[in-house]
Amino acid sequence: MKKILFIFIALLAVQTSVFAKSDPTPSEDKGQDKMLFNHLGVSAGIGTTGITVDVSTFCTPFIGIRAGVDIIPKFKFPKTFYMDIEDDGTGHAKQVYREHNGMAENPPYLENVKAQPKLGQTTGHFLFDIFPGKKTKFRVTVGCYFTGKDAFVKFNNKTPGWFRDVYDFNNSLPSHTTPGVSYTDVDHNGVGHIGIKLNNGSYIGPDQQGNMRGEMRVNKFRPYIGFGVGRSVPQKRVGVLFDAGLQFWGKPKTFIQGTQVKKGDTDDLDTYFKYANKFVIYPCISIRIVGRIL
């Protein structure tokens, strides 16, 4: 995806250079400058889409074109989610687990888990700036953002292999199936598997390496609409651009250990879904410095 975007930008620059040689520049004849791909701008900025770099040109005096890359650096933040173990209220299941692993007390991961969500993504954008006048700076912008990967947020247990004992315990129960996917939680002795409990009576447990992983995925192609101030290519050598708008993500999908989990599937993630399902749109606010090189 990145290679395709960079090739497109290079072709745009070559095309602009060709037009620039054949068309008069403002200094040569201001009255005949039709702004048909004969000016080129390069900008860099920062905003809610991360670090932005793009190139821009005009295809008419009223329509500017921008193409570039947006990079949200990967960063981590602490979060807690819950593991559960089926129990009849007597503590029998937890007792069996302690005896199985030679533990005197319940380990902390039977109640909560220190997770490590990671946010970050690289996207491309292709935008059209529509101006009401030849020299006006206010504009309406439409276009799209796109990426080759749909995972916007990933999370895993903070300590690698933290749940290896849990995997071994689950795998020792007679009713286990493929590790890391949903399975029936109770075996013939009434001892439950440990993991994220689903309301259909199954669990999602750790994988063979003792890890729990999840993702929040959104659409790879995201339409955009917004407004802004500043010319796509400045009339002077340097200008400032401000943008505000919305990306349309579609309804996010959540996957845990590769299994899609929806709202209502588990009470353990009610708070998460309360907020995650609202991210159907993503606000975009950015400020950039743009320079005219042609």
C-alpha cells in the first residue's frame, strides 16, 4: 500500500513538472494562468490523523488535489480486563486450579489482567479541495483515507506468556478443544475453563504461548468530508493550512484470539462496547505548513 501511494505521488510530481514547463507561470502572465496542474505544493503537519506529509496541485482555479501519508505513531497505554472461571459458588473450581499448579492462593489473573493496548496506524489520503472563488482561502474538502490494515487498536497481556499456567490448566480438562478459541466451559467434574466468559456458555482462553490478543478493526477505505482554510498550493511561497472533518469508519469489529466478539456476547466487555461501538466516525483536525515549489 505504501509503495503504491509513493509511486502515485511521484507520478503526480512528474506530471506537474511537465505542465509547469508548457504553461505560463504567474510571473510570466498572470492573466493566462489557468492553474492546470502547473503548480506544486509540499506540506507537513500534525493532527488527530498523526503526522501528515502530502503533495498538492490545482486541476482548475477552483479545485485543488492533495495526496499523502498520515502516520499515527504506535503508543501503549495501561488497561485492565477480566478473566473468569466457572464456579458454583463453593470455590471448587479455583481450588482445583490452585492444586493443579501448586499454588497457596488465587493468582491475580483469575480476577483481572494488566492489558497493554497499542494504538497506531499508517494511512494514505486522496483529497479534493473545492474553493468558491479563484483567490478565496475557505474551502470544502472531500475524498478518502485508506490503509492496507484494518486493525486500529491491538491489545495483549503486558507480560508475554503470563497465562501459560492457564493454558496448561485448560488443556488438562477432558472437554477442551482447540486452544485459543471458544469452547464449552464445564467438564464432567464441574470444573470450568479460565478465560473471557461468553454468554452462550463458552470461553475464549489463552493460546499455547500463554497470551491473550485482541484487535479493534475498522474499514480499510474511509470516505472523508470536511472544511478548511488555506490554499492547496499557496499564492506565496509558504502558507498555513487548517483542516477539520470526519472520516467514516463504519461500525468497529472486535476480535479476541481471532474470534469476533459482539455486544451482548459477554458481560465482561460491556463497558468496552459502550464506547467502542460509537467510533463509526473519526474526527480529523490538523494544521500544516505548505510550501510552493512550482
